[in-house]
Amino acid sequence: MKKMVVGILLFVMGLGSLTFANNDILTVGTNPEFQPFEYLEDGEIVGFDVDLIEAVAEIIGKKIEWRSMAFDGLLPALQSKRIDAIIAGMTVTEERQKFVNFSDPYFQTNQMIVINKSNPVVESFEGLSGHSVGVVLGYTGDIAVSEIEGVRVTRYNGASEAIIALKAQKVDAVVMDSEPAKQYAKQNSDLDVISTDVAKEEYAIAIGKEDTALVEEINNALKIIKENGTYDELLEKYFSEN
């Protein structure tokens, strides 16, 4: 009888494992401090990236399960298979490609400088030297600013922290990607932005290094989204007023 019970339990556990291995959930990691790509609204993660990956998931027959975390924790979470994919305004770089796969790019951007109008001591990217500059840990701005001699870099876990420091004049400027920079300037009358040609980059969805089938599925879905007009609708929804 004990052997029969054990056998039944093993059979049920096997079914559970099979269900888990073939589930229809896509666990996606993000850092919702990157408006308009991903941000919190009434406690819910929303934004361009959110709508995009939801459209992708619908095409490939999966439901999204979100994991919110610090930006610099996203890649380790993907490598340890705690999440299946990342969409977080993440730039494709050679260094990151050593550890993860990327989908086809879905957005192009560059770096901008956010300044406090009451303390406009910075006028260009080269002019950052000799000043205190806020960046978000792991963002492209962090890498770009760190290469400038004489910059006093202060790193923050999120863009909102960096902006709060700028408004309080704890830093002279903040460097971040263009669209979030424009959003913060739009929402804060005491802030302004300076355009640069620095670090032109492409965003893509990050997927585990061994999960090549998912990469292909996502790329096919992105192609469909661009062909059927969904992508243009999302651009209009999130960027038409910028």
C-alpha cells in the first residue's frame, strides 16, 4: 500500500512538473522608474514597454507575470532564471551580449542632460567635467559620464531619486536617456533638458542565453506588431506630445 501511495504521489508530482515546464506564463522583469517606457500608475506597472510586451505575449500565446526590481538586478535575475525576459529600456551592448540574448531592437534613443533652471551651470556634455552629476546605476548614462575626467559621479538606484537630488541641488545635472529626461522636464517646470549626440543606442528585450526559441518567437511577434500598425499606435500613444 505504501508503495502504491508513493507511486501515486510521484505520478502527481510528475504531472505538476510537466505543467510547470509547459506553462503559458512569461515572467518579465522591469524597473518601473523609466517613464514613459515603464512606470507606476495607481500601483500598476504601465508604459510603452508594458504595452509592447503585452502585445508580444498575446501573439505568442502567453500571459505576462511581472517582476519589479532595481535595474542592476535585472540581468542577474535573468541569468539565474528567476525571470524569462527583461523589458526595461535596456540598451544592447557587446558586454551584455556575452551573458544574454537580445531580441531585434524596438527603439532608438540617445543621452540627455537634465538641469535645474535655478542652477544652470552645465551647458554641454563636455561641460560636465568639474561638476557633480547624478546617474542611475547601470544605465548608459552611468557608463558615458564615468568616462569623463573630473566628473563627480553620484549613482542612484532609480531615475526618480536622481531627479529629486537635482531639484534639491545636491547634484548639478543628471544624465539619462532622452525620453525619460523629456518626461521629467515636462512634469517639473524648474527643470530643463540639453540634447546631446552622446551614446546613441537601441533598446531590445533581453532573453536567457540558452532560450533561443523564445528569441525567435519574440522577434516574429515584433515583426507582426510593426506590420499590423500596433507599434505605430503605441508610438502615438506615448510619444506624440514629446
